[in-house]
Amino acid sequence: MTASSSTKPRPVEEAPSEPRLRFRTYLGKVGSGEHTSSGLTREEAADAMELMLDGAATEAQMGAFLIAHRIRRPEPQELTGMLDVYNSRGPVLTSRTPALCFGMPFDGRSRTAPIYPLTALVLATAGVPVVLQGGNPMPVKYGVTAAALFESLGLPLTGKSLSWVQASLDRWKLALIHQPDHFQEAESLIPIRDDIGKRPPLASLELIWTAHQGDHLLVSGFVHPPTEARAWEALRLAGETNVFTVKGLEGSTDLPTSRACVTARIQGQTNERLILHPRDHGCYGDNPAWQSLESWSAQALAALGGQGDLVNPLRWNAGTYLWQAGHCPDQAEGIRQAETLLNSGAVLQQLHKMRQALP
């Protein structure tokens, strides 16, 4: 066989588009290695986020960018730039009174029983608007989702329009932004997140983003202290001046009952570290383990009536957040009010009314 007959001409490749070249520059900055990589400016990070949401970067570029960014760790101004894009392109909710917005991992829970859906119902019953967010089971954890937990309580909150969610917030003081329903551009990145097999910087972004615009307390969960410090600075740059950060269960906003709770409150220019001790309020105990959705549903309904294994962590969490939301003068009073709402049947009654009103 001659060389000429065995060699096929390579197809002529088109030159990369201008957006791909621009994204390649950003990839080079974050992925050049320990000594030569550099952070993006806020504007560059926002542009990179826009290019990913628009699909202007290739899948290979996006996967490389996300994993390189994870290894190097996103800098605060980079998170702020990404947050700018989510704020401008994502869904928007408003409330007539100050809301409490929970930021927690989108990939769910797998080890400890979630408390936050029950906390949200107590807060809503007390008249505090609550905004949550989440999606379908998401890599890398594929834990139980907020939507699945609410549905097990008889509240199917997915497949709803954004106007329906806004109406729910207005009437019932409870809203769930479900990414597949309300933010398809962000949802389009899920296959790439699955392929890289690690939580990307987008997971840090989801902890500090909320669809609510206006007066609110943003609650953000974390596991590692550097994550908290980056969140503080990123939110400061973004103009978020009312923030509560929590070293919660599995990175969530659920306050543990098995140990002292490491939290911090940012109000304006002040930053106060708060170490909250469940033992001081008769709430100390094991963190209930996650078993199954069916088991959790039974435990959750019992807790909403003031009984069962989840009632202790629920009174601890709901009471603390009633206090932080400004509904109560101190933590002890918040816990007392949470107990009253649970024991009186008010929260179960609120849940029943919401079930009846669902289409």
C-alpha cells in the first residue's frame, strides 16, 4: 500500500468562534497550574458564566473550566460575577415583608434527616415568607431533594409556573424555586456536572444565590471554613448586607443538635460570630439519621404535631430562625413560639389548608 493511498486528507476545521476563543482565555487563566494560574475579574467570571449558559463554549471547555476552577477554588470576586448572572437571568420572586431565603446544596441529603422543609412550614405559619430552591436529584450526591420531601408531605410543588410560585409566596408564605421548571439555562449544565464527577464552583454559587429580590435574610450553609469566608466576601461585593451562615448538617442550613452550632451573622458592615449551644435550650440530642422517604414522611408529620424523633431538632431549628428573622427578640423566645405553633396544631392546619388549595 502506498503512502498516498493510505493517507486520507484531514478535513478542514473551521476557526474557533470568538466566544470560544474568549472562553479559552478564561480557561487558561484558571487552569494553568499552581504557580501560573490567576483569578478572573468579576466581569470575566460573569462573561464565562454567560458563555456557559448560552452554550457558546464547548462541552469540553466547560468541563475543563469547572474542574480546574474546583481544584484552584473560586475566588470571591469570581463567585460574585457568577452571582451577577444568576441574578440577572434567573427567576425572580418578591415579597411584601422581609423574607428568609435558604441556600443549601442542590444535590440533596443522604445521611441525616432533613429538617429545613419542616422549619419552612413553621416559619410560614408564623407569617415569615420563606424561599427555597433546588432541583432534581443532582450529581454528585443524588440525595433526596426538597421537592421530593415536600411531595411526601402532600405538597407537590414541581411543574408549577413562576407566577404560581409567586402566588404561593404571597398567600402561604412559602415558595420553592425548582430549577428544571424555572431556570432551564442552569439546568442545561447538569450533564457536564455529572461527567466531571465533582462538585463544581456552581455548587458554591447555589449556596449564596436566591431568586428573591428585595428585603431578605439570606441563610447559607457550609462545611469548610474557607467556603464561609469566600461566601462572606462574595456577598459583600454583591451588596448582600443581611446574611446568616451556618456550619450545618451535610452543608445544609439545618442546625445540628449533637454539637455546638458554628454560625455567623452579617448585618451591614458588622460581622458577628455566634456559637449556638442546643444544650442551653434543652435541644441537645443525636441528629436523626436518614432512612427512607416513607420513614421521613411519617416522622415529619409527627414532628409538625409536636411529637416524635424529629420534633427536637425542629424546635431547635425553627426557633433559631424565628429569632434570626426578627420574629422574636431572642433565641429562647423563638424556641417557645415554635413549640407553641407545633403543639397547638397550627402548623398541621396550615399544611392541610395548603394541600386543599393545590390544583
